[in-house]
Amino acid sequence: MHDTMTPGFQFGLAVWYLICAGLNFGVAQFHAHDRKLRNVWVGVGFLFVLHAMIYLVTGSFAPQSGPVIPEPLVNFTNSVMDHFWGPIIYFVGSCLAFATVLYWRKQITEPTVSLALMNAALLIFGWAMTNEDFRSIITKEDNVPIVMLIFSVVFFTWVGLRRAVVNDGLIAQNKPVMEKDDEKVLVWPDLVYTELICMVVATALLVIWSVALKAPLEQPATSAKAPNPSKAPWYFLGLQEMLVYFDPWMAGVVLPTMIIVGLIAIPYIDFNQKGNGYFTFKERAFAITSFLFGFLVLWVVLIVLGTFLRGPNWNFFGPFEYWDPHKVVPLNNVNLSDLFWLQMVGDPTKTETGKGLLHIVIRELPGLVFVGLYMLALPPICAKTIFRRYYMKMGFARYFMLITLIQFMASLPIKMVLRWTINLKYIVYIPEYFLNI
Amino acid sequence: MAATDTTYRNTKMLHVVFAVTSIFMLVTLIGMFAEDFYRGWKVEQRIFRDVEEEMGKRQVLASSPTDKSVDELAAIEKNLQSKKDDLAAAKTAFEKGLGDLPSRKLKKELEFAGVKAEYDSVMSFINKASESREDGLNSEKVRKLRKQLDEKAAKMAELKEEVEKNQTDYDSQAREKGIPAMEAEVKKLDKQYKETLADFDRFVKLATQKRWSWMDSFRDLPIIEGFSPPTKIQQYTLNDLPIDYSFKFVTRYDRCATCHLGLEKPNFDKAALASLTDDPGLNKELSIRYAGAEGLLKKRRAEGERGLPKPEAIRPKMIDKSRLTDARVSEFAAHPRLDLFVDANSPHGAEKFGCTICHSGQGSATAFFDASHTPDNAVIQEHWKKEYGWKANHYWDMPMLPSRFVESTCVKCHHDVTDVIRDGNRIEAPKLVKGYNLVRELGCFGCHEIAGLKFGQRIGPDLRLEDDPPLDSLSNVERAKRLSDPLNPPGAQRKVGPALSRLAEKTNEDWVKAWLKSPRGFRPETRMPHFYLQANNNPEALYGTGQEKFPDAEINSVAYYLLSKSKQHLNELEQNHKDPKQLQADQVVVATIIQKIKDAEKQLTDPKLKDAEKATVQGQLKQLQTDQAVAQAKVKRRQEFLALAPPVSQFKLPAAGDANRGRMFFQEKGCMACHSHAATEKNGEPVDGKKVPAMLGDASFGPDLSRIALKIAPLGEAGSDRKWLISWLLNPSAHSPRTLMPSVQLTTEDANDIVAWLLSHKPEWKDKVVVEPAEKQTLQDLAKIYLEKVFTKSETRTVLENGITEDRLKSLALGADELELAAPLDENKLKLYVGKKAIGNMGCYACHSIPGFQNPKPIGTALNEWGKKDPDRLAFEDSEKYVKHHFNVVPLRDDPKDKNKPAKDWHSVASPDGKVLKPYEEYFADMLNHHHRSREGFLHLKLREPRSYDYNRIKSWDDRLRMPQFRFARPKKLAGESDEAFAARALQEEAEANEAVMTFILGLVAEPVPQKFVNSPTGDRLAEVKGRQVLDKFNCAGCHIVRPGSIDFKPVEMKRFEGHPNVRKEELPYTGDDYVYSEHIAWAGRDPTSYEKLTVRGVTPPVEVKFDDDEEPSKDVKVWLMQDFRYRKDLQKNGWLRDIPAGSTLFLSPDWVAVGETSDASKFTAPQLGGKFTDLLSQYLQKKDRENFGGQAKMSNAYAAAPPLLIGQGEKVQPDWLYKFLLNPHPIRPLTVLRMPKFNMSPDEAQALVNYFAAVDKTQNPGIGLTYPYVLMPQRNEGFLRQKTDEYVARLKALNQFDARKKDLQGFWEKQLIVDKADADRKLAEAEDRLNMAVAAAKPDATKQRDDAKKVADEWKERLAKKDVSAYVKQWEEREAYVADAGRMVGHGNICLTCHHAAGLDGKENKGPNLDNVADRLRHDWMQRWVTNPSRFQHYSSVMPINFKASGAPENQDAFVGSSMDQIQAARDFLLLYPQIRDWPILRARPILGLTTPPMGAK
């Protein structure tokens, strides 16, 4: 891959490290009062400067061969992310990270810790960019917004959580929250003027973007050859990822509908008066957790997965893996009915298809029972047990809506786990009526 | 809360922020405009603007007068001016002397004009009036007006007369004073002056136009250029050649000319463009020119001429090298072949074809990367990567073709491929044609379908295997049936390998095994590819797979299969030939059955027949019909066997031949036109006292025969190898029915001698490969692989132990391979089975006809559309690593300075572990990398190491790749070449040949190009294209020179030719010995169309073998003209004209000759087709027999002894004759040492050749009005002879020769009287005899006959008595005089009879062909031209002299009275009429003139 380390790219990388260094020097300046802290950030800044220098030197004197991310690291990542385990590690890891962040939010959102994490991310990103496979995917014009999305989502989440943590502390001490401000402001100039400035900046950025990154024109469409992988627009990649686990009608119709319905329903379900106009976590722990889980883990994380890690034939590829269209990953998924009738009962006649309604019902009995239990039995059970308090507060209708939405949301991780553990294809499999769950 | 003035944010701060963001926005917008303003193509166009302006200036300067010629020009002008002044003065003086005539004249003219105007006005009134009134011309008003009109008309007529009179007076007086002459001179001078400046003025105008005005510069300002920019995208819109997007055809827009702006400008060659970066001040020529132009412009501007630029405007300037880089020089350069492409007048005008239809790439793109530019080698690729950030474009399926493959797209429209050969032997796409020929020769089509038809529409070249049995051997009905389906016409390609059904009588198992394992180990340049020791089945690859012993076991099995099947075949053959009468017996059986069937059928028609009986009879009938089929099949098979040559074992072996003589024959009889043999490189033992010199042949059409003695080694009695080889030489096609080896027409003795020599060379087979015998276990393992596909595992086990039981056999399909394994099983049966499976698996039958494999399917991927195959669908596997580990990856193949040499590091190296790593171009290695995977990369390795894609793959034996490894080039080591140099060159040639094949295959895109673009030649051109394929198929050019080559050159000075001995100057009378046929290209060439490039067409001149060779070889490029070379003083056709006719040698300075891609040492731009063997043989003969062939004078004899030239064959011979001759040649020219072989050619192919020759001459030489396939022969017209005789008698009379001639003949006639009287007497006697014997009834008739005879006899008696010869005279005068004298001339001992047999008489020595037979062979017009000057038609100084000279007084008037031309025609007419008149007594009227000793056959 050495031959792709063009001087231009190496200079670009140097600029990247210099920006990172500048960022750290800025932070150091900010902490000018605290010598120790300042020195730490200056040190980190110089680490980036060192990187920049290396690439400036290799780029000018030894074009085509700058230092690259070490082969063992690449190989290790690839083997960790190896085909079948990839999605599991990625998704489970994301869930764990999500839980960690929420649980240790106080420590993690501490600026020093966050900055350290960010620096680590920037450094790793810089290193990773020296891998051609990684770079070729990251720098694809289509994918650049997703990189921006990652950074901006992280940043805004951090802002929210950080403020919530601070506010929770203030509330605990019965002090006014940060956002407490009764003053009214003028439409002009406070609102309109700032809006105007934002418009100007946004326009300029869009112009720069469109000039700098050309429209990603690919080959002309032909009926003889579909692009591989065939990807949805980036904002639908989460949905497309669901297609791995669900039948199109579920992933493409029911679940998106539920998302929209759910978003509309939130104001009606959410009766918690607290947290209006200020950031807080403690006062809205359930609402924030469930929303962030749905948005970050089940949406953004899946978009990133779909963008960067799903390659030809919708196979999972590690970040440093070449997207080889010849890679084959076994897909020996079975339906629940097969699992039950064939492997447990040992009666192949029951699993035959196309034999009339009664037969279908018998065949899919396990699945139907499972789904029935999940959809019908679970809400009352929850109402009696873990959601007893909510049920009491919300009343039947609101509770029912909430629990249904949560059930649909949870169906995705549940299905994922079933797929990974017992290779389950469909819980209910009725090809006769194109109805699979 | 109350409103306050305080704001939430600091307003001042907001202002600052707003200001900053606004500036940011502004900068962004400026950046956006800059981005647009500096778009790549706009920058290019701006630079081009300067380049174009500068080029315009250079063009002006090139045509501008130098300061010296400015003086000349000034002199012309001065002269002109003075002449003008003189004229004016003379005119004034003259008019003064006329008195009042001028004023009178003028007055009358004015008066006339006035009246005419009135007349016209009245006429218009009349018209108007008549139009507006019902009564039209009859109305009152009109009548009035008509009266006026008549008056005016009368007046006009009167005045006209006066005006004319005045004019005549004036003119006649002016003539007296010489005014018109002066006027004419002034006009002429004026024209001359203007013409001298025409180019200059034209280019000045052009150059001024090219300059940008201030308005253009304004329009090109940033932002303003958004409205109406002077820089524009240039595009060709091609609605007829759309891009196929699978679901839609989309118009093709080619915008290449947006940057490649000089594409259509012929003067934009690279050298001229590059010179723009030189300092013009240093260019002396340019300075002189500029000084001249400056002077001229200044002067003319001073004189007030308008529209001329200031001299400064054409002052040449230097363009900086940073702007006009080398890359831009290429970018702006004109297309290198404007005569073929881009130019509107060329066959592929850009407006019609665009760019991407040939070059591929993304035409709509206007940026370097988007257009999918493709580098041509790794060095350029590296450069592009650095300069333009180039990378492989995956988003365009048909990236631009690198220049090395650019010819492949020609196939899209040139389906026949050979139709890119134009103008003789000019191959416009040499790489493509080479690839096409390789594919044909190597038989790729045997395994890979290359079908030219898709749904009945032609989509590409058609190379398909012919049917088995081939079309030629079908009956007419079957043939017609086979040809009747237009959607599925039969293929035409023969299998390229020999038939193997008679292998056992040719060689033995040991040889076959070694050959199978490593064919090139036996014969390095064989076409047979390697199946074993390949990337996926060599010991290294098989190590540890458990398949290590499979290759050798398979080889054993295949050899066993082939030999045992061939033995079976031979046994059957022997049975049939031993007892040929068995056929008749079988035929009788068939006839009997047929008779029985007829009887039975007759019985059935009997109405009395009862139903039960009927059923019985019907049953019998059915049985009989089955019997008939069986019996007939038996007969057919017998017939087939009898048609084949009897087995060699029955051949009667002659006593051992003379090897020395055999070697001589090998060299002389034409073997070396196709074959080579290492032993001919040294001198041989003398034969009959004459030495046999060495012959360095390099023919590779047939196999190299150096090791043949090792191969022809059948087991059995001693001498069986000789038997086989002799019988093969005598009739090859009887052994291998589709072989291309012709029957060389050898006598058995000659063949015996040749065989003795061939078998006497038994060189050591040094590197013979070892093939281990097959072990039973291995055979079983192999058989198991195949058996498990048919049987279950347990069944397989039983079969391998005991064979297949009879019951189980019955359930197998007919012809199943498993039938070989019938119980009881032994090892040989296993071998047969495994061998058959292996043959089927490897596709041996694609090239060889093998018993047991009739019409099997091709096993390879179809190549019809391979050229557009998606690289994603190719299995690259681990090829990248394979190349890395097995080759020495080298950046360049060719030396960048000399393309004919390999690059410095292009050679094999040893790898760390001692293996030889052959070189591999980095360019192709890179295309295996997964970032740059492409068809080219895949194909290149596939051809080089076809099985390397199995590298690092775990595969079962039968699942491995099967394509064998070919070697495409057959290099020969040159004299004086070092081993390393030869090795490197061999590798380079191999790589080149590999690319040639790739070029062809990449061209197979099956793109539905609209029919009108497809080159579908018709008529003569089609005949040429098809004929060429047959020529190549049978290697006609191995012996004959078929087409001349050509040399393009740019003459620097024509003086060189002025002194040529044969030059014909138009303005001088011609003094040569021959007549000039101005319609024939041998005497009159084509007019040159430019002086940039002249073309001569000819062949390499004959080479005289020098024995004291110390002469410095001339560096000049020599050519023997086969067509007249014509040049003129200038292209306006004002100046003189020169012709150097065919048959002359021309010497060209090597500096003039633009050597193209040709590597031919002769420096021909397009090499001649054929002639190598002619040279080889004639040089051999010169060395062998100096007495008869040596030296300048007798060298021609050596060439005359070689195969004849075929240039002009079409105009020479009659098509009928040639057709018959090709199919069944007979000896013609006694001088030759060899004979035309009888080729294994179908009538269609012979026809194609006949048409080829005729068509070629018809199109090359339109002046001669050649016709084919029919030829008119005016000599055979009824009136021809009478007319000619009348003319001749008239001439005799006019020249007072008539009576003398009569007197001459008197004696003959008197003798003839005696003869005729005797004849009449004899007839009378016969009639009397008949009368005596006649029966009564016949008496009256017989009496009458006797009386008639008596009357005749009496008449003759009387004539004899009176010596009355008037009847003879009358007959002579009316019918015989012309041919009689023509016959005297032909029979003149010193003319034709010197060398030919003619007019029934043998010549002094019969060197030339027998002239009595030419009437069927030759065309009459050619004969005339030939006799006029034979050297115009030969490629050496013809042995035949000019017998009838155009210059000087005509000779031989005692034989035939008339001019030389009359004599030529008379001789020609005589020869053509000879078959009809040979019995005329008058032809024997005189002893032969000019012959001192009587000719040999004189009667």
C-alpha cells in the first residue's frame, strides 16, 4: 500500500495534525492559570506537531513512503472484526459504550477526560487514515458527511450530558440551573441578526463544501449490473441495516411507521414536567436513556455501520479490510418453526410450506406463541412488575402506547441477539402470504 | 419585562462578527468564481490561444518571402508597374490617334443604353397592362404600348449596329497598336504576383483572425466570462453511435476536442509545437523569413493596402516551457493519422465518428481524470499519478484504451480484420492483424467460441471451427442444406493440429508421452501448448496434495488411448484395403435388400391380400428397412476407408535414397518456404559435382524439422519410419484430411531422397522429460474422480475392482466414456478411461481430430463479448501475489529510445531461491492489484500463465484450470546476436505477441454498431479481403511475392531522380525501347497529392551474391519499382511531370524515409507480402551454380528459377485457367527448379484466390479495364480475323509488298496443288471403292458421290496442269495473310523460338513456357504489354528481352510487315488463335527465318 502515500496526502495529514496541535495549544492557553494542566496540553500539542513534522519530512524527501499504521495493529483489528463476529462486537460494543457513558457520565463528561478522549480519537483517526482501505472508504465523497456526523453527534451529546451533569449537581444543591435566565431578548438584533450571521456562515460553508468535494458521480446505471454494495442514502442506512434482521415489510414499513408515530406521540406520552428549558439527566433518566438508545444506538450507530463497515454483498468488513466482493460469509439461518419441528420434535412434515391455513398455523405455532406472548402478555406483566409505577401514573392508554413503542424498539436488539445466538432467521415464517417476522 | 435598549448580545460584537462572516462569504464566493475560472479545460484553451496564434505566425513566416526573394518580388512588381504604366501610356496615345472615334463611340453607347432603358420600361408596362386586363394582349392600351415598343426596338437595332461598328473599328485599330497583347501581359504578371503572395496573404489573414481582440479578452475576464465566454466546450454529438447503457441508448457526446484543440490541424505536429518553446531569435531561418515579411508588410501598408497587420503582429514569440509542457505538446498535437481519422475527408471523420468510439473513455468528461485517460506503461502511470493525481477509474466501464491496445476497437466495425489492410500490403492495424492471425494459427477458436453472428447480425470476426465432417466432403445436397440456415452458417476454420487417427503408424508411445508432457522440450517453437508442468500441476504446486502422480499417470493414459484407438482405426483400414472387393459384395447386399423391399411394397398393394398376411409383410418390411440402414452404413464406412490412403504398412519401400541429393531437394523443392531445418545452415555435400550451399531459412509456417527423425519412429519393422514419411510426402491429405501441407508433386525417388536426408539427422534429445509409468493405484484414484460423478461411492468401489457389469453397461448412455470399463477390468481399460476423460477435459479434440470425439463442444469461455467483460466478474484470485513471487516485475518492456529493442532491465533474473524469474511488465502487474483490477491485467496473465489463478487455491484435480500455456512468438536467433541479447529479444517478442492476441480479444465487444458504420466491403474489395485470408491460410506468400511493399518518403531534392536512366520526361520525346501504356500503372503512376509525402510501391531489388565481398554496402534505401513513380514540379500541375516506370531500381536517401513502426530492415513503410523464399532460393542457386546463375548478367536466371511473382497475376491470366490450375497445377515454366504444389484447397478457396488477384489488379490499375470472372477475347470474334487480314493486305498493297509476298508463296502453292490433287485422287478412289461394294439400294447415292469426287479430282487435275493457284491466293488474301505472316514471325528462329516452343516448333532451348498453350491461360491485353517490355512486370531484369522495339525502324519486315506494335499484336493474335488454326497448311509455307540450325522439333 506504500505507493498510495502520495506527498499530497502526507501534507494533508500534516495539516490535520497541525490543526489538532493548534486545538491543544488553544486548550493550554485556556488553562493558562493551571500550569500543570497547561503543560499537559502543550505536551499533547507537541505530540501532534511531531506527527505533523514526520509527514512533512517524509512527504517532501521520501514521497510515497510515510509511516503507516503498524501492520500488527491492522491485522489485530481485522481479526477482531472478523466477518461473523464483526456486527456483534460492533453493536454490543456500542451498547456497552452507551451504558458506560450514561453510567459514568459525570466522570466522562469532565472536560479534561473528554478532551483526552477526543485527542485519542483524533490521533487514532490520523493513524487510521494511513491505511488505504480505511482511507478509501472514509474519504469517499458520500461518506464525508457521516464523518462529520460522528463528530457533531458526539459533540452535541457531550454538550447535553455535560450540562445535565452540572445542572443535576446544582439541583442537588438547590441552586438555580445554568440555563435559568428570565430575561427576555429583542427580536432585533438578538434573534434576527444572529440568524443572518448563521445564514451567511452556513451558505459559505455549503459553497466551500460543494467546491471542495465534487458530486460523487459513479458509473452510469445499467440494468445489467447493480452496484455492490447497493446502499440507501446515508440517513436510511439504519433502516437498511434492519433489513439484515427483518423482512422488508417489517424493516421497511412497520418499524419506520412506528418510529414516526412514536416521535409524534412523545409529547402525549411524556407527562414529566421537569427538565423544561434546561438540561438535566436525573430528572428525566428514563426518557433520555430510552430516546438516546433509540437515536444513538439504534440509528446513528447503525448508519455508521452501514456506511463504513458494510461492504460488497452487505458483508461486514473491518475498518482496515479490503472490500473484496469475493468474500463469502456463511448464512445458515433457520426459522423458528424449523428449529422447533425439525430439531426439537423431529417431524419434517410439519415444516412443509404451501399446505393450507391450518397447517400454517400449526407450523408457525411456536413463533405465533412467542410473538403473542411478547406483544400481548408482556405489557400486563410489565405493568405489574417493573413499570408498575409508570402504569399507575400514566394510566392505561398512555402506558399501552409507551410499552408498545418500546416493544417495537426492543424488537431489533432482540432479533439481533436471536440471530447471533441461535442463527434465527424468522420467528414467524409464512411465505404463503409474504408475512415473515 | 419592559423593553430596554440593552441587548442580550453586544451589538458591536455582532457587527464585528457579521463583518468577519461577510468577508468570509466574499472570499468563499471569490474562491468559487476562481474555481470556475480556472477549470482545467479553460486553462488549456487559454494556453492554446497563444499556441495557435504563434503557430499562425509560423505558418505565415514559412510562406513568407525571404529578404532575398522580397527583392525578386519587388522586381516582379516593378516590372508589373512599368508594364501597367506602359499600357496606360500606350492606351492614351492610341486613343489620341483615333480622332473623334472614342467620343463618338461613347456617345452612341450612351444613346443605346438610354433607348434600351426606355424599351425595357415600355415592355414592363405592356406586361402589367396585359396582366391586369381580361383581354390581355388584345386590349387597346396594350396595342398602343406595342406600337411604342416597336418604335423603340427599331431604334435600338439601328443604334446597336452603330455601336458594334464603332467597337470593331476601335478594336481593329487597337490590335494594330498591340494594345490587347499588352493587356494580356499585364494580366499575366498581375496573376503571377498575386499567386506568389497567395499563401502569404492567406496565412496572414488566418493569423490575424486567430488573434484575440480586446473584446475577446474582455469577455474572458473572470465572472464576465460567465455570460459569453470565448472559451467554449467543443463537442461532437453522435446520435448514430450512442452509448449502450443496457436499458437505454444514450447519445454520445465527445468533448475531447475541448482540450485536444489541435486535433484537426494538419500543421500541428509535435515537432512544430515543441519548437515554439525555442527562442525564435536563435532560429536563423525564422529571422530571415521575418525580415522578409516585415519588409513586405511595411511596404504594402505604406502603399495603402488595407487589411494587413502591423509587422509586429507576426513577430514570432517564444512560449514558455512551463506553459507549453511536453504533455501539452501531445495534448495540442494533431491526430497523427489525419489521412485516416478525424479529418473531414478521411474515412473516419470526427464529426461522424467522434473520439470515444475508437479510443473509449468517457467522452462527456472535461477533466483529465474523469475522461478515464489510461497510461500506456508504468512509467507514464507513475508520472501521471504525480502530476495529475491519476488513479484507476472504476466508475467507467470502458476506460480509454492505452495506445498499445488502441487498435482493438477497429474490430468493432472491421469484422473481417483483414479489411484493415489497404493499398497493397499496408496494414493499418498491424498489432490487431497479428493478433488475429495468431488466434487463427494457434486455434484459440477450438476451445473458445468466437462467433461473428448474433441473431443473424454480424457483431464481430467469425472464427469458428468447421463442421466435422467438413463442408467440402459433403454431398451437394447435404452441403446446400447445411448452408441454408442464415442464422447458423458453418464455421470455416480447420482444426490446427494434425489428425491423430493414424498416430500409431507415425510414432511411438515413448515419443508421445514426452511430447505431451513438454512439447516445447522437443520442438521449441511448436504451436502445441503446454498442458503439464503448469502453475497448477507442476510438482511444486501439487506438493502435498496427494495428486503428485496424477500428471504422469494422465499422460500415460492419454498416450495409450491415442495409440490404441489409432491402432484400431488402422486395423480397420487395413482390412478394407486388403480386400477392396468386399465393398462390391456389400453393395450387392444393399441392392438385394432394396429389391426385397420393393417386392414387399408391391405385395402390399395387392388388393387380394388378407389382413393377417398384410401384417406379416409389414413386419418383414420393417425388418428389411432396418437391415438396409445397417448395410448402407457398412458400405458408407467402407467407402470412407477406401477413400483414405492405405495403411503405410502396405507401402512398397524403395531402396534407400541418397541423403545428399535429398538435402538438395529439401532446399530446392520449396520445403523451406514453410519449414526450417537446422542442418541447412551449413554447406552440404556436393551432388553431381555441384556443391550444395547453406540456406538460412526462418520459415515457421510449418514445424521445424530438425528433430523429425526422433519423432517419426513407429514401432514395428525396420524402415516403417521411411515408409510413413515417404507416403506422407507424396500425399499428405490422405493421412490427415484437413492438413494444410500440400502435395509437393514430388516423384517417389525425390521423396525417398528427402526422407533419407531427414531421417539421417538424429540429434540428441538432451532435455527429454521423464514420464514415470502409471501405477495402478494412481489410475484408480484418477478414475475414481470421474466415476463418482456417475456412480455412487460404493458402486465406484465395485467398478474399480471388477469393472462394469453387462447389465449396468446397458443403462449407460450411448457413447458414454464409462463404456470403456466393461468387466473384466484391467489396467489398460483404466488407462483408456482416464485417457479419454483427460482428453475431454483438456479439450485436445479442439485442435486434433481424435477417434471417439466427434463434434464435441468447445470447452472454454466464449470470447464473443470478452472485450467488455466486467472486471468484477473475473476471478483474479491471488494472481497479484503469484506475479510477485514468480516474475521479475520490470517497469518497461521496450527501450524508451528504440522501440525495437528490449529495455535495459528486461531480462530474466534468479530469485533468492534460485528459480528463474522472467520479466513481467509492472504495468500489467499493477492491473492485478485490487485497486486497479482490469480486463487487460487479467488477460495478460491468463495468456502468460493461464493456470496461475489457481495459485494458493485448494482444488480437486478435475476442478483445476485447464487452459494450456501457449507461446505466441517464434523468434529466431539472428546472426551475430549474443545469447543474452537473443534471450531478451525473445522475451520481448513473446510479450509483444501476447499483446497482439490481447488486442484482438479486447476488440471482441459485440457492440451493435449501426450497420452503416460497419465496414462491409463489397465487390472487388470483398474479394481482396477474403482472398487475403486464403492467401494467409495456405501461406502463398511463403513462396511468392504477392503484393508490393511501399515506402513513404519526403523528398528533399528531386534532382536525385532527374538523372535516373529510366526517367521519362513529359516535355521531351520518349526514347525508350518500349511503348508507353499511359493507362497502365507500370508506365503511368498516380499523381502526387502532396509533397510532404511521396509514395513508391515496389519490392526489394534482386540480390546478387558476391563472391569477393568487400564492397561497402550502400546506405541508400533501395526499391525495385512495381508501379510507376510519378512526380511533378509542383502540385498545381503547372510544371513538368516525370515518370519512372516499373521495373526500375530507385535509391532513396535514408534520411528521407519516414520509418514508421516497421522493424523491417529494408526500411519499407509497408513491407512487401512474400518473397523471402524467392530471395533465399535464388541466392542459393547463385552460390550453387555460378556458371548458370552467377553474376549480374545471369542472376536473372536464378530468379527465374524461383517461384514466380504474383503481383499482376490478375491482369495476366484468365480466371478460368487460374481456378483450374490452383486445384490441379501443371508445370508451365521449364526454368523453375520446383513445382507448384497441389494444395488441400476447396473449390471455394480457389475461387476466392482467383477473385483476389483479379480484384486487386482491377482496383490498383483501373486504366486497363480488367473484367472478371469473365474475360472477353476479341481474337475469337468471327470478324476479327477477316478484319485484320483486310487491314494487313491493304498494308501490304500500300507498301508494294503484296505481289512480292504472293510471289514468295507461289512455290508453296504449287506444291500444295500437288498435295491437294493427290488428296482429291485419293478421295475419288475411295468413292469408287464404296460404289463397288454398295448394295443395290445404295447404288444411286454412291454413284452420285463418286461423280462429285470425280468432278473435284478433275478440277484439281486441271488446276495442276495449269498451275492455277488463284483459289489459294483468294483464300490467302481473304483469310490467311495476317496469321500466316504472324506465324512466320512467331516461328522466326531469332525471336520466340530462341527460348520458347511456339507454333508447333521447338525453340533453340526451351527456357520459356510453351507458347502453344497460352490461349487458355493469358489475357490478350496483358500479352501485348508483356511483349512490349517484360521487365515492367518482373521483380528482376527479365530473362525475356524486348523483341519489338518502339525506337528505331521496325525489324523483321521479311516476316511480318508493319510497325513494332503491329508485330506485337500480330504475334499475340497468332498465339491466341493458334489452337484454332494450327492445322492450316499455310502455317508451314516457309522455312523458318533466321534459324541457322533447324529447331529441334521441326517437321
